[in-house]
Amino acid sequence: MDRVRAFKIFVCKCSWNNLLLSVIVIVALFSRFFFLEESPAGFYSDEAATAAQVLCLSETGHDFYGNQLPLFSRVLGGGFVTPTHLYIGVLWTKIFGSSIQSFRGLSAAYTVFTIFGCFFLARVFLGSASAFWVLLTAALSPWGFHFARIAWDPPLMPCFLVWGTFFFFRSSTTRDGFWAALFLSLALYTYPPARVQIPLLFLGMCFLKWKQRANCRRFFSIFFASGFLICVPLVQKILTGGMLWRSKHLSILNSEFLQSHGGDSWLNAARIFLNNFESYFSLKFLFVQGDPFLRYSMGRVGLLSYIDTTAVILGLSFLAYQRFLKKQILKIEVMHLLWLGWFGVACAFFGAALTNEYHPHTLRAIGGWPFLALLSGTCLAYLVKQVPKIRWLASLVSLSFVAVCFYGYFFKYPQQSAELFDHWVKAKALAEVSRQPASDEFVVSDYPALSVEYYRMHSASELRKIVAQVKPL
């Protein structure tokens, strides 16, 4: 009876608004694991190639090209699958199997950890009550939601980045110095654009750490020593393993690219960079459509969710009003977190703008989505403290966004993006492999052999399970 009474008291103290927001967050978190094979429909060649390398390593200890326990494994287009995805993927598939849903579920799990990382990072500055609003904006981020459902390395990078940032600011102990160095180093391993974003972001993080007036000598001693040792294999691989070829090919400093776009000069490169960087702040990209390429965006909403847009517009308007009245506006902790959110997004856009493919490009800037959630969530927390009734507006806006986003993503997006995710290959490969599950000669015409290898190995794995379940007569 005491437990029942305690539960009733808890429910009475919780407003319906708080319960509704909590349900929205829970649904948004679990929705990342719904219908992973159906939306996106198909299994893009990069996803399949990455999955094949994981399965090869899991079954033989070698990658597809015969390298034993590699640090990086080559995939398509001169790219590499990273150790964070390879070896954690091996463990993941041992537990959850080799299906498309399993591989995409790994990305979804990493994104959920990223969302909670945003909450704990915000809690360092604001406390738990205000950090909940960052949890809400991170859970509803369309930028984070879409990439949680694609089986490749990039979704892993924001997870390591946000947890490294959390440990960096949590305290100045040597233990947190080590964990910050570990997670930030893993982010550097996981996705090449992080190697631009993180050094820039680190400068801003050091500035905020200095503003905290903490004694950080031992912290930074452990941080730099640990980070150096962890990153030595990465630096060796970059310098000797052919990994710079793709970076040079995609850079705006590539001489062939510059000559075809106005001349091989630093001035022209600077002009191209500024145009690229400016494109990430266009209203269409931020609020309406997002990335125009449907492989990197659902195409129905912008980079900001409805609640992000509401928080940013109302927050900036309220701050301008307070500034006009010459009132004390923000606590120093709130200002620090707002600055960190803005600076993190700008660093992500900066790294993406250095590439010479189309812009704006959400995949190359993927390290910015947790910081965008920090920015909008902090604005929302500030607004709710000033005007508590905004809670209800936040609930209605969040609920409407979930309805619109889920309808578009689960009912419209699969048909719109099927060709971009090689839906025809998935259907054909699974049909043909089921007839010849152990054939080393199986191919799909005009499709990378490494990508086809995933379907062959997955089918062989499923066949072994069926045989193992057949009882002898």
C-alpha cells in the first residue's frame, strides 16, 4: 500500500505537461529502432561494404582483402571503415546477428548514447531540470534521427565527441582528463571531418575551461599525454597508409578542382570556402528542406525541428527585448553553454565547407548536430524559466513535429529514397543468394564485389542457423 500511495503522490506532483514531454522523448528515442529495414528502404552500397568488412573480420580475423586484425579496412571510393565501427561491430553482430536491422541498430544505439551525452553535458552547466530541455531537442533533432538509421561510421563520431566534451567540462580531475582524451581521440579515428572540427572546437573548449578558473595543470597533463599515445597509430596510418588521398581529392585546395572553378589560387580557394560556409546558414537548409540530397536528409523538414525553430526564434527575440530594457540577461553558465553550442555548430560547418562536393552537406557536418541541440535546448530552458507557460507551447510544437516527421519518414520517405539506397540490389541479392547461399561466385552486375559480399555472408550465416536448428532423425 505504501508503494501505491507513493506512486499516486508522484503522479499528482508531475504535471500532465511534464508527462507528455517525457512520453515524447521516450517515443523519439525508441523510434530510432523501428522499421530499420523499411526506412530507408534498401541497403546502400557503402553500408553493405562496411557490413561485409565487419562480417569478414568476425568470421576469419581478416578483412575482405586479407589483412589480419586491421586498424582500418578499405571500402569503396578510397574510403576506410574505422576501428571504432569494425571492432564494436564485431561484438554487436555476435549478439544481434548480421541482418540489415542489426547493423543499422548499432548506429541507432550510438545516437541514443549521443542524446544522453547532450543531457549530461548540459547538466554540468545548467542542472538536471534545465538539461531536460536539451534532452528533448536532441531526441527530436531530424539531423540526428536520420543518420541514426544508416549503417556506417559517421553517426558514431558525434557520440564520442559529445562524451569527450562532457568529461572535459565535468571536472579538472586526472580521471576526467583521461576520459576526455579517450573519447575525443576516438572521434578523430571515426570520421575524417572530425579532424578539422575537433581541433577548432578544442580551442573554444580551452577558453571556457579557463573561464571556469579551475586548476587544470594535472588535468591537461593527463589529457595531452593520453591523447598523444592514443592517436599515434592514427597519425602513422594517415601518413603511411594512403588515407590522405581521399582527403586531398575532396579538398577545395585540390588543384584540378580550383582550375575548373576560377583558377588555382589561394584567393579563389578562400572565395569558394566562404560561399560554401555561407550556404549552411541558408533559411531553406536550416528551416525548410535540409540537405537537398535525400540520402542525407528526409527532405521534408529543415536541419532544425519545429521545437528548435521555436526555441531559437523566441529565445533570440526575448534576449533582444531584455537587452533593450538593459536588464541582467543571462547567468554566466547559460552564456557559456549557448556559446559552446553555437561554436560547435560553426566548427562543424567550417570543416564541411573545406570539401569540394555540393553544399550544404549534412553528412560532412554531422558533428554539429549535438551542439545544435545544446543551443536550442538552452534557449528553451531559459524561456521556460522566464515564462513557464511556454512549457505547453513546447509540448504542442513537439507533438506536432513528431506526427509530421514520423508520417513523412515512415510512409513517404521509403518510396522517395528507394533508388538512392539501392533497393533493387537488396531485393535481387537476397533472392539470388537464397538459391546459392554458399557460392563464392555470386555477383550482382555492375555492383561492387565488396558490397555483394555482405549478402553472400549474411545468407550463409542464416543458412548455418537453420541447419543448426534441424534436429537429426
